[in-house]
Amino acid sequence: MGNEPYGKVILGHKEDALEGYRLLADMPVDEKRLEEDWNPGDAQTTIGRRVSVTGPGTFFGHAQRTLEFIPATDGGWRFDRQDLPDSMPITVSAENIWTTVRNIVLCSGSPHNYMRMVEHIIALKDGLAVDNVLIKMDSGDPPLFDRSSMDLVEAFDDAGIVEIDKKATFLTVKEPVSAVASNGGFLTFLPAEDGSKKLTLDCAIDFKTAIGRQRAVIDVTPNTFRHGAAARTNCSLLMMLYCKTIGKLFADVRGLGYTTKNILIAGPRRYFNKPGLMYNGKSLEAVWHRACLDLLAAIALVDRGRLCGKVVSYKAGHALDCQMIKELCTSDLLVEV
């Protein structure tokens, strides 16, 4: 196999991986946040008490939706639809991925028992290192907040994160493996070094809008996650106009609760609302969202434990993320640290 940085290509083609890595090598790192002295604890965790958060619906923007987080000592992360009393909870797992068109949708059993756009919720699993929690919902439509996932992070901080009397499991890939898209986008998972239980993300995006090229390298810790959790979903000006006009004719867009506060809107040359997460005069909101709320959401779908090692992401998205996680979980590519 040689010393190729992408290792074994398990999805896609090696030629596309070569092109992707060539383009990544030409992209400077805009921001680096590494916490050398941080190590995750060895015990599993949950939240200290019940806590709930309410906001306007993501797909039914005029309705108020509530998430209630409940401490649990096992079972991982689960969604329990209170409006479907005969349905079992939906476990946050690669096995329950229903679709990744625009966002991650989980489903279990009946096709009515689903949860849409779960990424902004389940990213907290690895971002804050919380192993077990039950989430009660009043519908399959989660709330969409003006501060992205910060309302959820603050709710967890208020509830407190506590250890339980069970050992945490840490997993890593057996060897470097990659999933590659035809546009040169890729994901590479690298094994943890010397038994380290840390997870590091090298995340890069390249948009043909004002967002442009952005790259951040971070250690996933509660501190770095709290910073990235404020990063809003981004969309193009064209997409925003579509949602507010023609899109109202279609069921999946008609009630979409996008506003100029909860979405970062990028035109070809400038932003159409105020961007956040400025660093050295440049907004890195889009790449922080990609790293902390998209990529970590896919990683949360590893239901056997916490992933560690390093993940390199270039021009990837929900579909490639979830395809890769499915492959890791079903092809015996993960090993306990």
C-alpha cells in the first residue's frame, strides 16, 4: 500500500483521493485549536438531571418544539417520540440511518417513527463526551435555534455531566482508511497513536460563495465543541430565495424555519447577514459548523463507544460521512483502544 496519506480506499477511487489530497495540501490552516493536556475520562457519563429546551420547529417554523433530555445509565443516545406511544425509542446508530438528503434522518421500525435533522443534537454526544441520554420529543421535527446548538450545550452545562459506574469504550480504526467522492472530497480516518483516547479533526471546505476555502484543525474537547456549537448552518442566497418563494410549493421546504438569524447566508462575493466565529479578520463559522455539528454528528452514529484517532475531512458532506460510518461499523474496521 505504501505511505499514501489516505491509506486504504474503502469507498470511491484512489485517483480521486490523490486529487483531493493534492488540493488539501495547497490549503493553509486558518485556525488550530489543540489541547495537548486534555484526556477524556475512563468512565461512561450521562447528564445530572432532566432538562428541556424549546424552540421553533425546523420544518414547521410556526410551531414550538421541545426536546427533553433525561439521564440514562445505558442504551447510548435514544429519541423517544411521545406522539407515537406504541413506537420504540430510536437509537442513535448507523443502523438507523434513513436518509442523508440535506440532513441526517434516523428511523426505527415504522416509517412514521423518525427524527429529522438530528445532527445538531447528536453532535453533543462526542462533543461533550456524554455516553447515555434519553431524548423525549413531541414530534419528528426538532427545534431550530438562532445560536445553532448553543441552547443545547447550555442546557447540558446547567444539568451537569456526571460519571456512572461503567467503563467507557474507546474505538479507533485498525489502519488508515478513506472514503472518496468523485469531486475529490474525502474522509480519512487514522488510528489513535500510542493508545491516545483523543479525537482530532482536520476539516476543510471549499465553497463557490463568499465562504470560500476554510480549514481548521481541532482536538475535540468540551471547550472546542462549545466554541463550534455556535456555528450556524449555512446556505447560499439562491437557496434562501428558493425557500422563501418557489420552495413553498413543496412539502419538504414549505414550513422550513430558516431566518436571517438562524442561518448564515452567503452570496457569491459577500455574506447577506452577519457572519460569526471571526478569526484573524475572517469568518470561520462554516468550517466550525462542518467540523463540530456535521462531522461529529456522523461520528456519534458509532454506537459501540467513543471514536478516537484523527479524521481528515475535505469537501465532504452528510452522505459521504454516513456512508463511511456505516462501512466502519459493518466491515470490522474498528478496534478497541
